[in-house]
Amino acid sequence: MKIEENFEKVEEIIRRMESGEQSLEDAFADYEAGLRLLKDSNDQIARVEQKIQILVEE
């Protein structure tokens, strides 16, 4: 999944959680899903940074 898509999904999760209309169980599930999406995004960003660093060094 693309970084932009991850951020869109995280924003959706935040909106649902801020609405206060979720059960506690659903809120925990969304929180966990959000953390996974953010970790995936951070991993993707780190890979891009490594590629940029290699290009800069050449």
C-alpha cells in the first residue's frame, strides 16, 4: 500500500475514534490498525531515504 493511502486510512481511523461512537473494543482494534499503518509508512519512508542517500553519495 502507498504511503498516501496509509495516511488516508489513519485519518479515517482518527475520525472514527474522535467521534466517540465506537465501542471500546472497536477503538482498540482501530488503534492497533493505525499503529500498523504508521509502522508500515515509517518503514517505507526509511527505504526511500536509504535510496536517496545512495543517489546523493554517487
